[in-house]
Amino acid sequence: MCPRPPCWKRCWEAEVPSVPRSGGADGSVTAYNPPMRLFLQQRPDGREAPRFVQLQLEADLIGGWTLTRESGQVGGRSTLKREQYLDQASALTAFERARDQTLKKGFQLMFAQGVDAPN
């Protein structure tokens, strides 16, 4: 602990552990397992708010993967579903399958986030 009270903030910040990071091949530092996120939306027809689907894939703390699907109307109620997967390959397959099914229903990709986010 710090002997003088005025510097408590600096001492506290020094003790906070950092987020695990991995180095890239070019020496850059990136966050470990960044989440992937897609936001898809139907075209508004003028009568009611457009419908949306948000897909998010992220690693959990015990080595598994979580696929989160949120759907509903913009500004209205939404439904949230979560699916757990043991490995990244099966989770990514489910993520891509959900994306493809949503695109077939007439939704358009509005936003994509993540290093390996499929287009």
C-alpha cells in the first residue's frame, strides 16, 4: 500500500492487472479473442419500425464460445437467445449459418465488427 494518501490513485492503477494480449506476426499487440458482431436490419416499409437481428460470438472464461442472437423491432421488444459451444470451429459454423439464414430472409448487413468477421 502507498504510504502517502494523495497518490492512492496512481498506486491503485499500478496494481490493476492488464487484459491478456497476444502479439501479432508483425509485432503489433491485439486483444485476446475479440468478439465478433453483426447487425442486420430489414428495409423499413413506412408503416412500422424495421426489424433487426444482432449476432455476437465471443469466448467465455472457461474456453468455450457463446453465440448470442437478439432479434426484434427497432425501438421495441426484442428476444435474446444464447447458445454455448465447446470449440471455436463449431461456434463459427453456427454463427455463419445464422448469418446466412438471416440474409435469406431479406435482412441487410448494416454493421460488422471483429477481426475475422465473415462478410
